[in-house]
Amino acid sequence: MSLNARQSTESRQSEIIATVVALAAERNPAEVTTTDIAKAMSVTQGALFRHFPTKEAIRLAVIEWVETQLMANLADAQASAPDVLSGLEAMFLAHVKFIRQFPGVPRLVFAELQQPDSSPLRQRVQQIMQRYRQMLAEALGKAKAAHLIRDDVDVQAAAVLFLGAIQGLVMQSMLGGVSPDAEEPVLGVLRLYLASLGGKS
Amino acid sequence: MSLNARQSTESRQSEIIATVVALAAERNPAEVTTTDIAKAMSVTQGALFRHFPTKEAIRLAVIEWVETQLMANLADAQASAPDVLSGLEAMFLAHVKFIRQFPGVPRLVFAELQQPDSSPLRQRVQQIMQRYRQMLAEALGKAKAAHLIRDDVDVQAAAVLFLGAIQGLVMQSMLGGVSPDAEEPVLGVLRLYLASLGGKS
DNA sequence: TACTTGTAAGTAACTTATTACATACAAGTA
DNA sequence: TACTTGTATGTAATAAGTTACTTACAAGTA
């Protein structure tokens, strides 16, 4: 493959998505222009519109890539855990690992969440997060039924706190206070979260 | 005062800040233009530049207003609590109340956090959040010394989880899953957070 | 040949900021 | 009081730059 070979639309779409994710790691995703994306790909700006009809379509494809990747990671983590509570723990760590691997992802999600309610993109992100929360609530319910956590745990609140705990870690690393690869804060927060559930460690 | 009376720069500055905060409650703050602000104030776009030199100066003034307001609320909450742990509880509720009063605030903060590292605005937000976290860590340290919480609590992690818990609630209400005025999820998450500290309720 | 992928140039719409000019208002003066 | 004058606040128009998207044309590929 020469440096500027012609590529199929399929492979260019993947390349565009990967480029947006990569750019979002360092810049404000809302300020990433089609020219920026094209330059990073060594292609002219107009070429992008051979593979996506609009910029919004690009952003939608990016969000759907994020969903697919994250959900696959979470499912793997849950599946390879011995019990539901260990599954929650594994999902927590898998989520953090995923974000560490693609630091642009939380920025992209935040950017879409800033859109007005009517935006189809925002609704998509909304749907993803609601499903995630529901999955957590179900897992927490099972853990409660199996007496792995306190039987008076509010599973809805515990699902919100799970996502909040990850968010707090994301914010902390976005603020640059600590190296994003530091493990201690992650384990510290996870331990604290598990303590809130009253699980027997 | 007639409908379109002339105003002092001082009062116009306050009006501009209030307008930006109000607009941010419904739109993406990054997409709020000087024309939007001016329209909402029934003034021409150019008039804004009689009171602020640049748009960035407006955003900075908004962030500083947020800091002043939030910190005053937190200090009040902490001061009127009988002990340190109740103080943390009061700060949690005061923060949630403040956000409920000005729903645009978290969106504004997120928007500035998306800026590149070098941006003065981002650095300002960074500074505010680091101070907040440090204040929380200190309060948690005192609570630990007073045996109000477990003596093996990781105060740094507990500070991150405090902010994360609020963030989780903010996200949940931004996602519109529930009415932002609902008290139960707030209290549920707060209760869970306190449980993670092992405080005697 | 027929189709897909690419380029270079162009366009309409929009954004921040500036400019020339107008007007309210406070202070000083006849 | 009545009049002048200087300054702060406002408007309308527009400059200068950026953005997403289009179009005319070229070239690779089946």
C-alpha cells in the first residue's frame, strides 16, 4: 500500500472514526473541524464527504463505535468473573482501562451530552447511558439476592454512584492532577465504592 | 427605568453573566454566540464589547462568578453544621441545591474543561476544582481524626468519590431520566457515600 | 467503459470584533 | 436656570476569518 493509496469507503470510515477519537484526546472535540480530520489523514477536506454525508454522520459513527467497543469490554469482564459482585468489580476496571486506552472517549461523550435535547446524537448517548445504568442495577440486584452485598442497598443509587465514581476518576485525570496511568486512585475509589455496598471482601 | 434604558458597565456586566448562565441551561454553552447573548438582553451584538473586551473575558467572568457563588454556599453549609461529618453532608446538599438553582453551571464547567491545557480559562477551572478537592480531603482528615468515620478511609479517594457522586447525579439529571427536583436519588446516593466512609449514622 | 475515490477551488452562512456615528447624562459655566 | 461640553453607552454596518458542504474535473480500478 503506497502512502496515499485509494481506499475503500469502509476502511476510510474506520480511519475517520479512529482519527476523531485520537484528535479528541488532545483537543476539544467540539472544535475539531473536518479540515483537522482530513489533515490528520493526509487527505483533502472534501474527500471526507465521499464517505460520510455530513459531519453529524461522522459524530454518530464515532459514538456508535464507542458503544460497541465499551459494551464488548464490559460483557467480557462480566462473563469472566466468578460471581456477580466480582463482575461489577471487573466492569469497573474494564471501563477505566478502556478510557485509559482511548482518552478522547469521555471528552467525546461529554461533548455530545452538551447538545440540545432534540439532537439525535444526544438521544443516542442518552440511550447508551440509560442501558448501562440499567445493566448495573440488574447486576446489583442479583448481588443483593445472592447476599453478596447489604440487603438494604438502594440499587438505583448504587448504579448512579458506580458511574459517578468512574466520572470522578475521569475528571481527576482530565484535570491532570495525577498521571492517568496511576493505579492507586482507581483502586482506592473502587475499594471505597465496594465498602458502600457493604460487601464482604 | 424605560425598557431600553442605558445602564452602567457594572450592571451590564452582571446582566451579561446572568444571561450566559441562563442560556447555558438550555443550549450548548460552546455554541452560545455573542449575538445570542445580545438578543437575550435586547441589545445589539456590538454593545457587549463596550463592557467586555473579548468573548473570552465574558467566559472568564462567568467562571469567576460560579466560583464565588459556589464557594460561598459551601462555606455557609460547612459553618452551620455541628461537626465535620455533618459539614460534608451539608456541602453535598448545598452543591446539589446550587446546581439545581443554576442548571447551566455544570454545562459551563464541562465546556471549559474541554479546552486545551494551555487555555487560561481551563487553568482557572482546574485550580477551582483542585482547591475544592483539597478542602474535602482536609475535612475528611478531620472527620477521621475525630473518629466520625473509619480510620482506614483513603481521604484522597473519598474526596474523588464525593465529587464523582455529585457528578453522577448531575449526569443523571442531564440525561433527563428523572425530574431534576427529585430528592430521593440525591439522598440515596448521599446515604451510600456516607456508608462508604463507615460513619455511624 | 462505467464506477469509485480523490483533488482543487469555490460558496453561503456564520462568528468575533471594529468602526463611524448618535444620544443620554453629569459637571462646569454664564 | 439655561447652555455648553466631555464621556459613557448604544446602534448599524461591515470587515476578516472560519466552517461545512458542493462542484467540476482527474485518475485509479473492475
